[in-house]
Amino acid sequence: MASRPKPPLILPLDRPCLPDWAEPLLDPPGEGEFFASRLWYETLVGNAMPAGAEALLAADPSRTVVLPLLRRSEGLASLTGPYSLAWRPLAAPAATPEAIAEAGRSLAAILRGGPALVAELIDPSEPRLAPLCAGFRARRVRAARFAHVDAWHETLADGMGWEAYLAARPPALRNTIARKGARAERTHRLALAASPGPALEAGIAAYEDVRARSWKPDEPFPRFDAALLRAAAAAGVARLGVLHESASGRAVAAQYWVLDRSSGGLRRATVLKLAHDEAARAASPGTVLTALMIRHLIERDGVRVLDFGRGDDAYKRLWAGERLQRIGLVLADPLSPRGAVALARQWGGALLRRLRDGGVIPQDGRSQA
């Protein structure tokens, strides 16, 4: 008979600073996954925490696995926010599947008898997921999976440069880049910033100015972009681009990317934010700037994967041809009243969708019987 696992460690993050013991489980900026780095989590906790939520780390006693979480009135959730593009359990680099499963047996204690944990933005191919869930199951915690968001990216073939990448894009996009790009060479200038200093500060001010004149709603956390850009630039992984009108000096488009590595170890660039001035829309400044930035990322930074983040926006399919559906998990104790309700709601919704997809239940919800 297996021994009862020791209780997990729960550490509230009452300030945006992760403990030193978590360092081996975090990815170094630029050399691992950006959204599993100290830089990302400390910026998120310091600048984009939802009202009434508490950030915490849940770890097994051996600190083999750490779950960055949010505690809210309705239960637990993954430590994510409106700017997050990915989330995963943090695990020691040398942790075996057996060690991760054992950590899951301990971590299950945070859910037994209580509310559910809803984790989002997970790559379904995440290798730590299966053994962790096996450990949860051994301690009565069940997982209900759901489709969360689409994410679009493009992996460049070996030896593929900017010209070959552009040639693989849809004709309409290539024509726009050719026409509007040629004009922009005469009437606009590009400003790039990648390091701390005056250029970065000017770029941040220009980005915020463009965003205020764009189609986008107000930011829920207005300090976040500047804080992330400064931290990422200090780590050498930020790429901020601003397109200015040469005559007036006015910024008409701005966007920023971060550099890291994909799960396959390839150099990757992910666009976190982009905006353009609606008054300058006829010149397609957003498209022109995206083309200039991607060319720079391929030719100067050696990027092999272009990631356009979460969301199924139509424009992303012009720049990227690979779709990943990130998933979510509802983890709960089925013998807990709140856990049972959360699991039943998720499993019932999934069954209803399958019945509708199979034609058993019409789309209007009425039975054919």
C-alpha cells in the first residue's frame, strides 16, 4: 500500500518576487519558454493582477513541480492574465515522469474536498501533463479537458530566408507589401529598440500614443506594456518597432515581440502587442511594419518560428500557416460538492457538443425524438 504523500507547500506571492528555490524550475529568458520565466511571472504579478485575486505557488515537498496559481473567490486558476499566451506546470529539468506523478499525488491535496482548479493556455503536447494528471488521479482528483484558444505560428524550413517566407504568403498579402512597402520606403521611417535607454523609452511613448489612436479598447492594466518592455529589453529579448511618417514624425504603427525558444529548441519570436493609427489606415501601416519586423527577425535575429499568439484573428492566417489549439483543464475532486459541480458542468457541456456535432441534437437544442 502506497504511503500517504506529504502535504504540498503553498507560498503566497504578496510581492512580485519569486523565491530563489524556484529558479531551477524557471526558464532563462531567451533560452527557454518566455512564459515560464522569472521575468514573465514577476512582471505579471507586479503589473497585471486581477482585482481580488491572490498569486501563489503550490509545490510538492521535494519542489519537483510548482504550479503558479491564482486564488479567487470562485476557486483556483492558473496564474495567467489577459496578456498571457501560454501556461504550464514548472518542473525540475531532470524530473522523471515517475517523480512528476509523485508530485501530483502531493499537489492533489490542494483540491481534495474543495473547489476546482481551472488551468488555461496549455499546449496539449506538454510532456509534464500526463504524469502530473496521473498523480492527481491517484489521489481522487479528476481532470476534464476543454478546447481553449487557437494559436497561429509559422515554422521556417531549414535555410528559408525572408524572400522565401514572403513567397509562401497569400498573393493578396504579397501585393499589399509590395505596393505599400515601396511607398513607405519614401514616406516613412522605421525605429527599432532592443536595449534599455533613450531609444526604448521613445519607443514605449510612441507605442502608447499609437495605441491610444487605434481601434483597441482601453488597457485593463495600463502599466503592463512599459514594464514588460523594460524588463525584456534588460534581458536582451525585446524587439520594439515603430513606423513614423517622415514628414511629420508622427508614429502610425507600433508593435513589440519577445524572443525565446520553442519546445524544439528553435529560435522563436512572439508578437505580444501591435497597433496602428486608424487615421493612417489607407497606407496599411500595420502590414508594412509587420513585414519590416519579420524581415529583421529572420535576417538579424535568426528566428525560425514566428508566433502570433492566441486568438483566431483573420490577419494571422496571412502570416502563419500552422494552428495550435491550446487547451484548458478543470481539475477537481468529484466527492467535493463544488468540485463535482465543476466537473459535471464541463463533462456535460462536452457531451452536448459531441451530440450536436453528430447530429443527434439539432443546433437549436430541440430533440429529434
